[in-house]
Amino acid sequence: MKKPIQSRREAISLLENQQVLYIRIHNGQTGMIKSTEEGIIVAIPNEETDKIDFRKLEDIEAFEAFYDLTLSKPGILYVNVEE
């Protein structure tokens, strides 16, 4: 089941607990966000190239900027949870 993430603080807490987050961006595509030892990895489909664009965010501050920028265009951030 998809559970919407209501705040940046909630998203950061989930990432710190190694949860995989999903993002549906303004064009309807779905990407993935995961915290790793090297940083936070964001994978979003690129409709122009039909490939996946990967970005590595170095720290939580970079994720916060990404969160503010991406979700300012209407985007939805959610996590899958078991019922």
C-alpha cells in the first residue's frame, strides 16, 4: 500500500531508517530514492532519452534542496508499507 509522505522531516526520518522512497513527479513518472553509505541516490526516468537518470545527493541538506525543488511542481512522495 502506498503511504504519502507529508513532510520533509518525515522523508528524512524514513531515509535515515533505510526505507526506499518513491516519487511521482509532475509528468506522471515514478522514481526511487534510497539512502546508501555513499549518499542518497535518486533514480528518475528521463522521458526524452528513455533511460534512468541517477543523481547522488551528498547529504541530507542536498536532499532537502531536492525535496523543495521537486515537490514545488506538484509531485508526490510516498513509501510502500505492508498492510
